[in-house]
Amino acid sequence: MPHRKLLFQTALQYCLHIVLFLFSLRWMITSFGQMGKEVVEQIIYVTANPFISFFIGLLATALMHSSSTITTAIVAMVAAQAISIENAVFMVIGANIGTTVTSTMVAMGHVTQKTAFKRAIAVATLHDFFNILTAIALFPLEYYFKFLSRLAVRLSYWLPHFSTEKSTIFFDPFEVIYLTLNAYLSNIGGLLLAILLLFFSIRRIALLTKTVFTLESATVLSRYLSGSPLKELFSGILITGLVQSSTVVSSLIVPLAASKKFTTQRIFPFLLGANVGTTLTALIASLTSSQAAQSIALTHVLFNVLGVLIFFPIKAMRRVPVYLAMKMGALTLKNRLVGITYISLVFFVMPFLLIYASKDDILVKEYTYASIIEIPDTAIGFWTMRGTTSQAHRKLTYRKETFAKQALREDPMFQSPIQINWQSGMFWINQQVFFLADANECWDGEDELGKYQMCVEQVALLPKKPFIFLKKYVSHQKAPAYIRYYIDMHQKIILKTEFYDDNFQLLSRWVVLGLL
């Protein structure tokens, strides 16, 4: 009877904290949405470099000890259009690695017992190595081909979507509260309080579930860790989905591994499942947000599911992270400073140094696009309506990535406002003419940087395919030898511009971040 009463109280508190979680999430989205343009631009500036985004996600999660909190916050930022999906993906990848620091720190609690410490650090770093190896496999695919973000966007069409208009009925009782608090606290103060509430609700949910498991944690977990690897995998997904924290689950396993109850090989499938189960929090949070927010939540799911598909089905692949983890355990047995050095370098020192080293390699700039629309003369009976010319203005944000220290003269096309003028078969961008010719057709021209030859590299045969033009300068000083333009004919914008040297090495590039 007392046991039932405890379960009922725990379930009631669980539901209350789920409501608090949804409320704090909605508050975060509102706070991000009400931020000034300057603050949003600063966020875009900081997260524009994929490597900086990655290490921000890693560092923030290592400090907060909760990937669920960080990924939910990222979902809120994407929902409020404070950051783009492309930038957020790298933060999510970093968050997956950062979440493993807690279990590694729990392992440090056994530092006084040599053999127990070896087993504990092996299991703790097993979680680390799986996430690090998955990041090594998927980071280049996302960086060069946008693999995760594009796949997530396509899958988001299959998710149920509750629009803001429909969901306001549910959040109406809270709306007055957080809008009133925001008025007194300012947007930044309201945002910080919303993040604290979110962190508190997720931690409470995790701890409430943990109390149920820790009543007989060894017995409960041994039940789920006995059987086939596939059963252990799905057990990890189920338990972590309920706890909403892979950090708590992995931290429970470390002491059990240290006391010889489970081997490293036995625990690995369960940890893989825990990684997938922890993605549920951000996925639930995204259901009442925009499609972009759902897409970023799905990248979190995809990262972990693809990691499982890489390392789980083939036994030889399963041994790789296990071997690395056991090697780390053996090294810490010889010298216990290895474990402390590993935590300090991977989770704190390296992110700080790499963020600092990359800060000058990025530039974010806003450009105004002025599309010139020409309305032709129209004859109505005996009357002729004179045509007019008007301009439709749009603002786009571009990210400039620099890969060489060589100082280059700016491309004259990137001068705001960027004037677009279209006619049949050709168009101009700031006095630069482009012919919609067949592939490999070329023509000569001259601009501020010198004489050049422009050629059509790719013709946009499909609606979503861009036209690609390659400009080759005849003679140049402090200017790129080649410039490649990716132009969207449908949206009438420059999607990307790449600058190359004489050896066709990439020097820098401008990439559009999105419409503002």
C-alpha cells in the first residue's frame, strides 16, 4: 500500500513537471521571438561557423549536464528563427558528445579503488567514444552535403504538427503569466528564467524516475540487461524515454559496472538505446512548434539512430568503441591522471581553445535585394495603359567563411543593395550580366577586379537546382583567380559564392543563411 502511494505521488509530480516543461518551452520561444534584431544577429554571428556551433553545443551540455535541456533550447531558438536549421545541427552534434561528461565524472568517484576505477572509466568513456565516432562519421556529411538537415526536413512532413494557432488554447492560461513576467524581467531576464525552469523540470522528471529505479536499481537493470543485444537496445530506449535523460541512466550504470555486476560489452547495446531514448524530449517539444523546429529535433533522432545503425548490426563494428573504452580503462589503471586529463581536454579546454581560434574566420552580413519588376504596356480597346517599373525589397543574411589568411578584394557584386534585373534569356546582378545559356557556353567581360571569362557550368533543369557560373580572371592582384556563383532562378537570389586561387584551392565563400 505505501509502495502504491509512492508510485501515485511520483506519477502526479511527473505530470506536473511535464506541464512545467511545456510552459517553460513556450516561454523560451516567446522570449527568443521578442529579442531585438541586434541580439538575433549576434546569435547568428556566433553560430554561423559550424565548428564553433559544434563546440558551443558540446561545452554548453558539459556545463549543464543535460543534452535534453540544450537540444530543447536549440529547438526553441529554431522555432523563434533565432538560428537556422543548418547552424543548429552542429550544436546538436556537439550536445550529444557533451552529455557524456556526467557519467565520466561519476566514474571519477571510484578513483581511490584501482580496479573499480578501471571498470567505471571504461563504461563511462564507452558512451563518449560511441558519440565521438558517430560525430566523426556524420559531421563531414552534414558539412559538405547537408545530409542530416535535408533528411530531417523531408521526414518532418510525416510528423503530426500542431500549429501555434491551435496550440494557443492549451497555453492560454500561461500566456498572461510569461508575458507579464517578461515585461518586468526584460526579454533576456525572462529567457534566463525560462531556461532555468526548463532545466529544473527536466532534472526533476529524471530524478523522479530515478527514485523508482534506485529502489532496486541493480535488480531492475539486471532484468533489462539480460537477454539478447537487441532486447538490451530496446530496453535502453524505453527506460531513457521515461527518464528523459541519458545522463541519469548512464550515471546509474557506471557504479554497477564498477562493482562487477555488468561487463562493458554487455552494457554497450543498452547505452546505444539510451542515446536514442534521450531524443524523445526535444521531439515532444517540437510538436507544438514550427516545421523547422521539428526538423532540428529530428536531426537529434537521426544522429543517434544512424549511430546505432553504424555500430550495432555488425559485431566487428560493435567492438571498436568497446576496445577504445577498455584501452582508456587500462591507461587510467596505470596512471589515474589520464582520466582527469581526458575530461578536462575533451569537454572544456579544447572547446574553449577552438572557439577562440575560429572567431576571426567568420563574418555575417545582411544585404538588401532589390528585384526590379517591369510591367509592360497593356492595350484595352482604344486605350493603352503605360507600363511601370517598381522594386520589391527583401533582406538576406549571408555568412562569409574564410579558409586562407590571404587578404582579398571584395567581389563588386556584394554591395548592398543588390540590384536584380531579369529579362528573357539573361539577367543582371549589380551590373554583372549572366546569360541563361547552355552548359559550357562562355563570354568575356570586365569589372573592378579586371578582365574575366564567364562560363555556364550547370543549367537549372529542375526547379530546385541552381544555375552555376564560373568566372575566371585573366589577370588579378589581391583578387581571386576564380569565382563560382550558385544562383536560384526561382527565388532570384545568389545562394552561394565561392572564391578560389590559381590552384583552385578554396579561399573563402559567402553562403545565404535565410530570408529575414
